Amino acid sequence: MRRDELRSLGIELPLLPTVVLGALPGEEGWGERLYRIGLDVTASGADDDTPSTWTPARDASPHRPVKGRSSAPAELIANGCVIVETDAEAPGGYRIDDDEIVAIVDGTNPDVEDPSSIARLVVEAARRSDPSRLWVAASAGLHALPEDVVEEKLAALVEATFQARLALAKDQFDL
């Protein structure tokens, strides 16, 4: 992650920020749910955001950045979206790059991952790379799973990332 680029856009994120990629099941309310679950970056859950889907997610997630997902993000960026999930250019916004993603929670598998197992994978990835460049993510595909399973998987992701941050902090303290 290019922290200086995010900082210049007014975004401060913790080490190993959590985010969900792809669309989410159902139609509305994911901004508030993701905020409640504790993701560092929330989203509307829409497959292709517009200002009318992104703005309510932003309003439901005070004090957290809200990612927009769009194949043409210019309109979202013009309406205040800073972090975008897109294959297109994002002038004036921050585009999440694939090489920065540690996709630990499998969006295509209905089984809920064990937070301790996820945490170990996150710590291993952070030790092999610069942890300040990494996003901890649930991969795309969650839209096909039941909403309650998605919430459980994302809660496991948040708990695992908390555990990984503690382990990395201990590493630093032990030095």
C-alpha cells in the first residue's frame, strides 16, 4: 500500500487494513454491517457502485473510509470516494492493486475460516513482505453465499487480523 498516497488523500489506515472485495449478497445495508463487524474499510456491497449506492454506505460508516467498486470510477471519485476497487484508472482516487492483497478469506467457500489459522497466514505474508503495503481481504465471490455466512466469515477476518497485528507487534517488541 502506498501509505503516503493515501495520507495525501486524507486517509489513515492501520497496519494490515481489512477490506472485502467483490459484491456482497442482498441489496442494502452492507455499509452499516461492515462498520459493525469492524472492517477498516467498508463498502456498499454493490456489484457496480454509483453515487446512490456508495453515499448511503459512507453515511452508515462514520470515521471509516468507504471503498467504491466500479468499472468507471470517475463519478464515484467526483462524489468523494477515495478508495476504489476497479480495473480502470482512478484519477484522483486510490486504486487497490492486486499485488497488495492478502486474500485470506475465501469468498467462494461457504465454510467459515478459523481466525487463528487466518492470523497465521497473515503473519507469514507480512513477514515475507512489507506489511505496510498489504491489505487483508475476503476474496470476491461472497455475493453467492448466505448473508449470515458472509457476516461470520468477515467477523473471522477481522478477529484474525487483530491477532496478526498483535503477533507482529510482539515481534517488534522482542527486537
